[in-house]
Amino acid sequence: MANKKKVLLMGKSGSGKTSMRSIIFANYIARDTRRLGATIDVEHSHVRLLGSLTLNLWDCGGQEAFMENYFASQRENIFRNVEVMIYVFDVESRELEKDMHYYQSCLDAILQNSPKAKIFCLIHKMDLVQEDRRDLVFSERQEEIKRLSEPLDCNCFRTSIWDETLYKAWSSIVYMLIPNVRDVEANLNDMADILGADEILLFERSTFLVIAHAQRDDQRDIHRFEKISNIFKEFKLSCSKIASQFQFMEVRNSKFAAFIDVFTSNTYICLVMNNCEIPTSMVQFNLACAKSVFEELENTGDTATSGGEVQVNQPGSKSQRIIR
């Protein structure tokens, strides 16, 4: 049975809520969001991730009349049984005081109806801020939001539909909702150790959000996950436009070999290795061997009942097993 999570997407009209939702979950690219109209009242959608997780998204229109109605006649309906509330702030809003007032009203309603909900605030449209001022602007806004959020804990992200920051924020949100993500990462770490992979990334298949990863060596670029998500999702969409299906990609040079492949029914996987001589056929064989354990993790979503045995091989070594 699917594990349903109610997710509220709140914020004033024009803050960018529907645009970001359309990019992450409906395969829009940034420039195409210009044709999207304002959300009227509440728009419901269900997004299935990893087989067992369903996000029940409530995209709440931010016009003043709708916002006041949410806190009055619809208060219990809107804010009851919320797992996550995402509030989107337009960083260049000329009505910041009113925005903060609505945010506080949302927090009051959450405390009353869903006190265990996780709170995320996205400081959006950061691309409109002069680059050398972005850190300062975000820091000041974050400090004020966290102060207003007490006693609730709030996670803040800077975002823009034009770069990888949107994927970073939404990957972090989805990561916190996956019930057995620690077990998934434990298996990825086992794979990385046995295969000698420097890094393994697991992407959700429809959104290309990074949902889990294993890392054996330090990496210099802390934004690499989101950049990869952004690049490969757009590449996958480009393939579909020419009636071609994205399946497997391989990149090699003198320093590393990287492989992107369909993994389970709900994920893609990326392996990065400093062994540039490893045969492609062996990588694909090892992924096929590991698939059954990760399929079971997706289907059960329960570490207590998940189990399996995966055999993988290294060049010049005996086969080894991952057992969970």
C-alpha cells in the first residue's frame, strides 16, 4: 500500500510555487513556465515516488482572498494531517511584511492542526539578486524566518528555476520523506566498497531528484548532485522529443569513468569510478545483480522485512556479496 504524505505548498501569488512544482514533477523546463497562470484556490495532485511513497500535493493559490479563506473557513481542512509545509518567499517581494504575516498565520494553523509537520522555506527567484549580494540577502532573510518560526524548526533554501538550487531544495525535502532511506544508503555504501566506486548516486526516475548517495572520496563541488539532476533530466526530456528513450550513458576520460543507467522500476543510478579500464559489460552485470535488493526495498519501504542477497564482481577478484 502506498505511503501517502500530505504536502502543502504555500506562498503569495506570483512567488513561483506552481512554476517550481511544474519543473520538478511535470517535466517543464524553466522557460516554459512563463505560460502558467495563477493557481485558483487549491490545486491537488498526487505524485508517486519510489513505488511506495505518494506525495499528496496541495498547491494553494496565494491571492489575498484565498489566503484569508484558508485561515478562516478552510483552516482545519487545509492544515490538518500535514506532513510537510513548504512556504515560498519571493526574494524581491515589495510586500515582505504581509508575506511574513501570512507565513506566521500558516505556522499558527500548523501548530494547531499538524504540530509534527516539517517546515521548509524557499527564498525563491534568487537569480534576480545581484550575484555578489546573494549570500548576504539569503542570510538576512533566513535569520528573520527562523526567528519567526520558533518554536517550530524551519529549513531554509535559496532557489531559482534557472539553476540547480531548485533540485537541491526538493531533493532535501523528498529525502526526509522516504521511510527507509538509511537502509537504501547502507546498501549503496556496500556497493561502493565492493565495486571500488568513488561515488554512487540514486535518482528518482521521473523527477531525477537525488534521493540517496554513497561517497568514498571527498569531492570538491558540493553542488554536483543538483547540477547532475538538472543536466540529465533535461537530456532525458530532449531524448523524448525526438522519440528516443534514454537508457544508458557512459562517460570516460583519462581520470574517471562514469555510468548512468536505468536501475529499478523507479530509479536511475550513477556510478563514478577512478578505474578507467573497467569494462562496461561488468558494470552493467553488477547493476543487474544488485537490482533485486533495491527493488525489494522500494516495494516494502520497511527495513525490518527487507532482505536479499546480491552478488557483484570486481575485475581480478572473487565475487563478493551484499546481504541485507
